[in-house]
Amino acid sequence: MTGVVPNIDQDRNRTVGRLLVGSGRRAGLPAIARPERIERPYERLGTHPDLVARLWDELGGALPEDCRYAVYGWPALVHPRSGVIFGFAQGTHTYGLRLPEALAEEAVRAGALRAIGYPDGSALEAARLGTGWILGRWLSQEPSWCQSAYDHADPPAGLGGGCREAGPD
């Protein structure tokens, strides 16, 4: 699919997109890019390399297709057909997954977070990202949750965001 990228400009991505844009877009990067188009993506995306590896390699690595993208300069998992963002990582200890609602409740009971506080006194509440978002904690169930997030991000035909031709970088 050279030259084609998922269309992330859609309603289902509005709240998580605001978080990613509001956290500071990386200079010189397009809104969405494959990791191989970014020099040293594990170090350059403003996220601890261990978090990038957790999201892209450990959680996303078992998916049936490569969903690794940088979205607004942050590591993310994006469904290649629907364009739905279903995972992201930021900073030194934050990553999230968008799960089906019932599974999100189960994940919280298993230890996933609904909110995380930061040293500066601010906090990220998963509910502000939309329905079904949880914040990860390196739990053993997370790889299977990621598979469910991937499945949930691919709506029935005609409802997805689709793909578009990639513009120049």
C-alpha cells in the first residue's frame, strides 16, 4: 500500500487527536507517518523508547497487520483500513488502548487505569478520550486486549474512515 495512509481525520478520532495535537506536534513530521519514514522513531517521538516498544512491538506486534504509525508526532496504533486510532503512547509512562466498552470495564477490574496523574499536578482521564479508552500498566492481558481493540477499530463496510493518498512529506 505504498503511498496510501489511513484517514485519521474522522469523528472517532476527534478526542484522541486533540490530545495528541495538544501535546505538541513534532516539527517536520506529517500528521500521520509510517515509522520507517522517520529517522530513529523510537527516540524521536517524545516518548520513552520502552513505551514505544511496548505499544508497537509487544502489543501491536501480534496483530494480523502492521498498525504502527506516528500520529501528530506521537507513536500510535491505527487500523490501516478504517483509520481509527486504537492505541497511543506519550511521555515516560502513558499508553492507552481503545477497547469495546464491556472489555474496558473488565480491563479496569483487572488493573488498567482510568486516569493517571503527572508530577506537575495535571492528569489524563481516559474518559476524556472517548468511550472505551483505558490506560495501560504492562498487564499480561494487554496483548489480547490490543487484538480486541484492533478488531473493534474496523467497523462494518461503509462506516470507516478509509484511506487516502499520502501527500508529500
